[in-house]
Amino acid sequence: MAFSTSIDSGIAQLVFNKPPVNAFNSAEWSRIANEVRGLGERSDVHVIVIRAEGKGFCAGVDIKELGADPNMIVPVNKGNYDTFEAIHRNPKPVIAALHGFVLGGGIGIAGAADIIIASDCATFGVPEVDRGAMGGGAHLQRMFPVQKVRYMYFTGELIDAHEAHRLGAVERVVPKDALVSTVLDMAATIAEKSPVMISLAKEALNGVEDGNLEDKYRREQGFTLEAYRHQDSQEARDAFNQKRSAEFDS
């Protein structure tokens, strides 16, 4: 399994563990979405924590799957959409505990979450343009200001946890060995409160956000499909999988 789940004292932990970089294929994204939805429906779950084992939190989608068959972008897009929606629209608060790299689909998870705690080794980025795709901008913009999002999107450069905290996306930055205990302490504080009140609070807060996150992301996904019609997109994926520099004709 690409992840495991445990429940204790009202806190559900969904833990990614797919070496080497927690990059998921279309079927795995679908299973993650279904698991998050299922946890949200359980009466013994008051808070959901999403974290990871390994080098980093999540490197996004499995580019090798897309490199082998570009048509897989459709189920990959659906798996991403369903996962991020399951987190954002979940009746239970979702806390993302991030370490190492937070890329692509990892950004989508973080941006859909209610609270982010990061280790001081965490870095955030959207390398989609360099992989011949779009996506993640809607969720990144839920975390960072518009111009910072565009800078990250166009350059592919990373920002660290302290900069993410300065910009307001991250609630707390802690040493990596304190990440799990910190997020579980925070989750326990929330889990002690009335589940009904917390669920109503989340629904209310979602309702007063600017725009519709899912609609924005769906629009982005349409541009990913358009990108996949261009040879530059295939060349970007081939170059990544072959570990070489891309050569673009356009």
C-alpha cells in the first residue's frame, strides 16, 4: 500500500509511505481520495492528520505512468481532483504535517488542508511547467499571494518552510523530530471540542472563502489537457524520465 491509516482518540492519521519520493499513480490517488472521504464519514474520527514517511511529504504524480501513456492524464487528473476535494470538503478538519519536498500533488494536498505544520526542512514547489503540465495554482494561491504563486509557477523554484511561514501558509515550523508530536498535540486540542460545532465551523469557513476552489482547479486541469496536446509536453516528460535536459522546438 502507498499509505497506511490508524485511528486513536478521535485522531485519524493517514501516512504516505511509497519510496522513494511518495509519487502516486492514478489508482493510488483514487485510493487516497476514497480513504480521506471514508475517514470523514466515521463518527470515531474528529480530526484527520495527513503526513508521510521517507525523504519528503509528496512529490505529486508518478511521471513515469504519464510518460508511458499520456492518456493516463485523465484518470490522474480525476484522482488529484477527488483527493483535494475530499480534503477541502471533508466535514472533519484536516491537518497536513509536511517535511522535505512538497511538490505538485503535495501542494494540492497542503493547499486543500485546513492547517499546515511544517518541519524546518520542508520545501514547497510546483514543477508542473517543467513536466509538461499545469495544475496546483488554485491550491498554491490558497497558501501564498498571487505574485509569489506566479513566480513559483513560472520558475519552478522552491521556497522553504520559514518563507512559507512568513507568508502565512504555515501555522508552525518545528524541527523534523518534533513534527509528529506537534501535529498530534494540535489535533488533540481540536478533537476534544464538539464534533458538531467543528463540522459546522468548517462548512461555514469554506462557504465564506473567495471563489470556489474546486471550480478553479477544474479549470486548471483543462489547461493540463491542452498542454498534453503539444509536443513540448511530451518532450518535458521524456527529458525528466530520461534524466536529461529538455530540447524544445517552439
